[in-house]
Amino acid sequence: MADPDQARVGQLSELDQALFTDNDRQAPVTSGRQTVEVGSLTCESGAVLPSVTVAYETWGALNAARDNAVLVCHALSGDSHAVGWWDRIVGPGKVVDTDRYFVVGTNVLGGCQGTTGPTSLLDDRPYAARFPFVTVGDMVEVQRRLMSHLGVPGLALACGGSMGGMQALEWSVRFPGFVKRVWATASCRAHSAMQIGFNETGRQAIMRDPKWRGGDYPLDDQPVQGLSVARMVGHLSYLSEAAFDKKFGRRLQDKESFEYSTGHEFAVESYLSYQGDKFTGRFDANSYLVLTRAIDYFELASMAGSQSSYLFTSFTSDWIYPSHQSAELHGMAVAAGCQSRHVDIDVPMGHDAFLLDDIGQTEAVRAFLAE
């Protein structure tokens, strides 16, 4: 396998402070959101959803040839508002240029921002624990129906990071020939035991909260303590040791010496609590369980039959989705006879660099789209 291209674009002194405003960057925006009902769905588990609604947003317009559509797939805690959570990448004049492309963002099946999920109503009450576990394949099938509704005969690009990258990859093998190019950033073909372990820790934090109630909690009284802890664990994995040290070090929180108490002694403790608690205002605990299960279930065995070209980007400081996982995907694409390139970007931010890097990723994607 060929060595990845190296893109050295930043030093620790240039740490992007937007890393530490996660909830603000990914806050739901409903003003441009649309919904469409796409019929019943038999999930890969065998469970049947009698009716599925998809929440989505679009920017730009289909050209006369209808060959300029781009699907942007979100990560675990994202939604359809791609110009918000990926504002360094998607927008007018950006590498995913909404003046040039017809860009579509969706909220995934099982989510909590308008697409059918555990908070949706069935028989006049929320699905809650009745909502089935779904797969990345189920998510993509729902997106395919949306593309049909929008009159999109094919995608110039399917892209996304982390869970979004899994969706883009699934598109290319599930519907060969529909997607011309796939860009998967900070993603993988299947979770490792450690990645599953982090997700399970978050799920257990939720399920051990007394307010979880087996999943049948009132929407105005969800297990916020467990969900907050789950987000704290996840947030730790999304950044790098260097990023945390640069931002917080061993700085104390509003004090000059230890209080020898269970309260917040260190600044990083206060920060994580704040991020976890704020997350509970925009996310649903059952959705967290469903979506983390979906990405743990995901396993791409082969790219045989794919007719797409691939770009894989990864980050040297990403220890939860390490670069070797993108290298593995690149090797699978080459083995399947597909055009592929892997660019490993040297920035100190960790996994969430895929949301913010507008230098290394932009250069790689512009070249990819120009091929």
C-alpha cells in the first residue's frame, strides 16, 4: 500500500479555539429545515417503521444536467444544517460550494432533529424504547428515497466525517454508480474494540441513570445526568492530549489552591461538565443509544463493485479514529480497482479537526473535485 500524502498545515501554537465551542457550533437550526414522508421501512434488523419522515436542508440548485448534487452526511451529534456545523467546508465559495453545487444535508434516521427517531410519535406518543435499533444501511436507504423525491439521479459527491464518512462509504457500495466521488474524513471501515468500548461507556452512563426508566422517560424529564456524562466521555475522545494541555493544562478553576473537595478543582473539569450539561438541551438520550449502536454495527467488508472514486483524509493527532483506519480504507479502494487517495494531515486538534480544518482538507478536496 502506498504511503499517504502528508499535509503539514499547523503547529500547536495555532490551536483553533473553536474546538472548545462544540455545542455552539453544532446547535440545531430549524429555519431552513424541510421534511418529507418517504414511506414505511423494513430495517435490516427486521423491525418495521410504518412511516418515515426525513428532515433535510438544501442550498443551491440542480443544474440542467442534474449532475451537480452533493450529499453532506453528518456525524453522531450533527444534523441537516451542514452550513452551520461544517461552515469551514460548506457554503458560498467554500470547497463544497453552494453557489456551484446543489448541496443536501439530512438528519439521519434515529436522530432527534426532525427525522423519524425515538422522539417521534407513534400512536400519539413518542416511540421511546419502542424505536428499533437501526444501521448505517438503513440511514442510507432513507437518504436514497429523499434523493428520489428531490429528483437527483446521481451524486457528484457524497461526503462526511466520522459517522458521516460511514454513510458516504455505504452509499458507494450499496448503490454502485450513483455516487461519482466519495470523500470520507476521520472515519473507518469498522469500529475497533476500543471505539466500541467508548460508545458502550456512554450508553451505560445513560442506562444507569435512574431517570432512563428503560428508555420510556418523559421528553421533558430525560436522563440528563447520564447523557451529560456520555457526552463528557465522547468529548474527551474527540480532542487530543495536546489540545487539552494547551487549553487547560493543570490550571485551577476560579481558585489559587486546592479545596480538597469533590467540586471542580481543575478548569478542565468545569469545562467538561459545562459541555455535557449543555449537550442535554439539544440531544435525546435514546437517540444517543441508537446512533452509537448503528456505528458500532457498521462493518464495510469490501468495496468490490464500487464505481466511485475516493478521497480519505485523516489527522495525525486523531487517536479515536487513527490514521491507519483511513489507510485501510484507501487500501480497500485500491484493491477494488477504484481510484483513491489518502491524505494524512498534521494538525494538533484530534478527531474534531475534521470539523474545523479548512486548509489541509480544502486543498485535498479541491484537487479531488478537479480530477
